[in-house]
Amino acid sequence: MKHIAIIGNGISGITAARNIRKSSNHKITIISAETEYFFSRTALMYIYMGHLKFEHTKPYEDHFWKKNKLELKKGLVKDIDFTKNRLYFDGGNVLDYDELILATGSKPNKFGWPGQDLTGVQGFYSYQDLEKVEAYSKNIRHAVIVGGGLIGVEMAEMFISRNISVTLLVREKSFWNIVLPEQESALINKHIRSHHVDLRLETELKEITDDGNGRVKSITTTTGEEILCNFVGLTVGVHPNISFLKSTPIEMNKGILVNEYLETNLPNVYAIGDCAEHRLPPKGRKAIEQVWYTGKIMGEVVAQTICNNKTSYRPGIWFNSAKFFDIEYQTYGFVNATRSEDEDEIYWEHQGGMKCVHIIFSKTQHTIMGINTFGIRMRHEVFDKWLRETKTIEFVLRNLKEANFDPEFFTRHEEEIINVFNAKFPDNGIVATMKKIN
């Protein structure tokens, strides 16, 4: 019986532990300095907003771990001796292992701004971050959030829910336009502003000013404007949490380098989740993908390998989802911020400005390449299948009603979407293949 040590109790580490337990009697120790028990990280914002309590974010009852012989150790690993297979903890404890899984997650980025370490300046990733945001935002009137990504808009929603006014600084010309095409980005700009967020595009942080007591008083932008505030949220992305490994022989770049089996350069040492960087990423994928479902897949894959069924990491069709205040967002396949020469598109937006569908397809083959939906929920398994089977845009539009997540409770818009397609492509012979939605 081997001893498997897992550093990190997020979705990657916990999935690995559960799947190893399903297939073996190995001793398993799950280590975390953040919390004793696994919780849903994406639910942290709802704790702040009062929609949930922390215990509601734990998918498993506390007795689950002992029942399944999964040992939990709360502690901070400060160093690893990979020759002796030994973990060293802050406080002096040590733990020996036979095989090690590194699932250490991410940390919020900081870029050396003057004042970034003042009280009241905070990122938002961990449970400890939530506690600090809670403490720093008591009785404040105004917050400035720096960064045009998903965590930034989540933090804005959190503060708006408590009637704290928000200024959101985005250095790009439009919100999240490094990911979203211009149509969707413009829609989200309007939506954020409709919730009374002071969205400042093409605006960058220069420095954060001290009130004389070590706390935030204001920020100054690169144009010289001063904005008074009591809190600054730094939400300019995250990076792999691997700094404690810098003096070890494990090979790293931005993340811990792994092969297709999630193996590092060291024997019996694996890396999964946000901290892993693929030496040869699967086609069309990024070397580091800090997404819940890819972390889950990596946990499943590494468990197979550890249990003598060596398995390569194949994440399948790209998928992601998010929420911008009241608008749900889903993306399947690849809808890039800018289209390539071989890509064509149809874009439909509802007159209310809170729903849109954007489909990218090949100009030459007419096969779909990706779809974005905002405010309309589609069935994951349907679009995953259509993308894997390289269905044509004509096929997808004729059968779009099959992908509707719950037509009983959602207004149908398939005919409007088809009409947009027909209006854009009236002379290419595609119109004749379309069928009116019943």
C-alpha cells in the first residue's frame, strides 16, 4: 500500500483523491492551509452577498472524509525534499510520501503598484481573501476595482449588493475584449453600467495612496485623476501558486511543467489544476488552463495513472461559463476575440440587450467552430456532440431547438436567429436548406 500525498484541496486535488480511493486502498493524505474541508470556490461571492453560508458551499458532509479513509491535514507546506520524499511544514512538522500530487492552485496577481500592500487592498481567490474583503469593506462608501475580468465583475456585484458604490478600471477599450468579440463585450459594457457601476475603460492604475495610517485613501490613474475610495480590489488575473518550489529541482516555467500524463520531471510527482503547465498542450488549448472542469478532468486522469492505468490528458471540446450580474454566459468550442480569415459568423442580439447568440463557422466547410450564448442557456452535451461531429452551420440552425436547455421556462428565439442567418447569406444557396421552426 502506497502513501499518496496531495497538496491542495480544490477541485483537482479532491477529484484525484476520490478517484484513487475508488480504485485502491492506498493511504491518501490531503493537505491544505486554506480550509480543513473542500468547498466550492466559485460560491465565495455568494457568502459575502448573504445568499449562502460557508457550510452550504461544502459538497460533502464532514464525516465523508473519515468514512472514505481520506486523511485531512491542515497546514502550510513550506519546502519539499524530493530525494527523501518528504514534506516540511510551517511550524516544523514533516510528512513522508510515496507519490505526490501538486494541486496548489493560484494566487492573485500584483504588479508592483505603489501602495498595493496597504490595508484595504485585496485580491479575491481564497477563503482567507473573503475574510479580508469582509473585514476591509465594513462601513465603506466607495470601492475601486482594478481589472477587466470575471473576478472583477464578481467583486463589483458583491459590493453593489451592499450598496457600496464601485468604480471599475479596465485598461482595454472594452470589457474583457481579450476574450470576447466586440459585440459581446459591448453588450457586457452596457450591462455592467446598467447596474450603476462606474465603468472606466482605457483607464489604468498608477498608485494607491495611504491615508497616513496604513490604509487606503484613494487611487490615482495614469492620467493623473484621483479617485477617493476605502477599498481597492486587485483583480488583474491569477498566477500558479508555486513560489515555494523555486529552490527545488522540479522544472517550472509559469507553472509546473507536465507531460501528457501530468507527470513532472521528477519520478512519482504529478501536477494538476491551476498550477500545471503542459509542455505540449492539446491542439487548440492553452498551456495553463485555470478552469474548474479542466482541473476536474486532470484529477480523474492522474488517479487512473497512479492506480496503474496510465492515462493521457484529453480535455475534449473547450467549454466555459460565467455570470455577469443577471446575464449567464456559456461558450463552446472557440469564439475568439478576433476572427481568422477562414472564419465566418452570425450574431443575433435580442432587442432587450440582455441576450445574444454568436456562432463561428468555417467559410469553406461551413462546419461550426464555436458558439457564445448570453442570457440563453444551451445544453452542454448537445453542443459538445455537434462540435465533435463537425456539424455544419445549416445543421445546427435547423436543429437549434434541440439545444435549448429548458424551453418550458425560456422564451424561444430560434426563428429570429435563423432569420439573421438568412438575411446575411441570401445568395449562397444555404437559405434553401433552412426549415422554419415549428
